Amino acid sequence: MKTDTEIRHVTKPGANLFLELGFSPPEAKRLQAASKKQINDTKLLKEQLMCELAAWIEQHHLKQSEAAEILMVSRPRVSDVVNMKAAKFTIDALVEMLSRVGKPVRLAIGR
């Protein structure tokens, strides 16, 4: 039996994927806006956590290899934190690293 691998449709960059999935134009617009907001909120949260880690590393005058040992990650992962590569981390991973250095994370909902 042959596996079907034919590409039948490609969504153009910037297109509203929800519209292409068959949602009504108003609903597609609402879903796209909600999706963008959620992605941005997650990115901002990751950046806040990474700033705390980077500040801790700088405050303790650590080399990336030293920080990696304490954080129990590889040196390239520390580099990714310092260089704010948010897409490479989950929130959980960043929270765990902060916990390892004695900076427990507390969540505040709605201000």
C-alpha cells in the first residue's frame, strides 16, 4: 500500500488560517486575534522568566558553563536563555530552572 503524500493546499504566509478552515469571516477574524494575543502573552511571559535567569547569571558573575551545571542544562541552553530565544523553551522548563537557583515563581492572575 502506497502512502499518500501529495500536497493539496498550501496556506500563504499572513493568511487567516481560520478562514481557510471554513470559519465565517467574523469568527475567523476573532479566532485569529485571540490566537495572536495568546502567542504574544506566552512569549512575554517566557521573556520575563528568561530575564530573571539572565540577571541571576550576571549577578553571580557566572560563565555559561558554570550556570549550565547549576541549572542542570547544557551550555548552549544557557546561551539560548541569555540571548532571549523564547521559542526554544517551555514555560515549565524556565520555571524549573528558576526554582533550581532559589527563585520560585508565583503566578498572579489579573491585576
